[in-house]
Amino acid sequence: MKNLIFRISFFIIILAGTACRQAAQYQPETYLSRAEQEQFLQKIARYTARLPKRVTHKDKFNARFDAYYDEEMKKYDVQQYHIGPDSTHYFMITRPAPSLREKRVAIGGRLKYDHRGNIASYEEVFRTWKMEQEKLTRKGKTLFSTMVETGNVDAYLPDKREDDWVEFPDGKSYFDVGARRWKVTGQSDSVDYQTF
């Protein structure tokens, strides 16, 4: 009997340790200090934040908009982060969403850096519907681990789920990796303003 209790206790300890390691592997603090998280957000600001008023995608990198993006990114948080064996950086960030009740939107993606630390490739894999923080945290963890493990979140796209998980991509919108922004299917490339 003692042997059985010992085996069960040992098994529970191993499971708990595994769960803690898995939870820690996606915590931003595992890879980035608080200052590095802020630097990361600044590097991706021009891709994730809304454009300043009357500014096109062509002009968004102009230094005169630095203050706007600095202020905008203070609203963002790095929720999940992971560096894969091929040096792909996976991320999930959140930002406030317009709503009567406090809600946020999560943006999940991946990128790679060149040898100088500049972004060499950037892709947003998903944007969620706006949700209250508790629900977003729960669903965000599932979406993030699915993205890291499979490379996509196809099982959670709007046409495959009845409940709200992923808002984009959908049947009308997609992330253009070359342009590093969301586009609407059939929309002219000459449209150079914020589409959403």
C-alpha cells in the first residue's frame, strides 16, 4: 500500500513539474526582461498599432511619428513569448479594444531577426475578437501554444468555430507577409490607409 501511495505521489509531482515548465516556457520573462519587452514592442509598433491620422503605410516609418508610436505602445502588453529552435520568435501581445466594458484584443505572430537585430521577417498569424481579460488569457494561451506547435490556428478560425476565438484571418482578410500588414481580399494594393 505504501508503495502505491509513493508511486501516485511521485507521478503527481512529475505532472506538476511538467505543467510548470510548460507554463514557464511561454512566459515573456523567460526570454525578455521588462526593458527588452518594451524594446520589442517598439520594434513592431509600426506593424501592430493603428496608423496616426492621415498617415499612409508608406509614411508610417517617418521619425516624426516616433512620439505617437511610443505613446500607443504603452497600451500594449507582451502576454506570451517563445523562441523556437530555428530562432523564430513567437509572440502574443494584447491591446485595449473599444468597448463599454474593459476588453482587449490579442495579436499573435512570429518574426525573425537579421544579424544586426533588425526584423528580417514578420507575420501576424491571428487577431482575436475583443474579450474581457480573463477569457482572453485563457483562449490566448490555447491559440499561442497551437500556433507555436502547428504553425497556424486554423482550427480556431471563424468558419470552423461557433464561439469567438479568431477574428482575422477570415474569408475576407489575410496577412500579407511581404507588405507586413492585413489586407482585404480583392482590395486594390493602391489603397494605402488603415483598413482595420
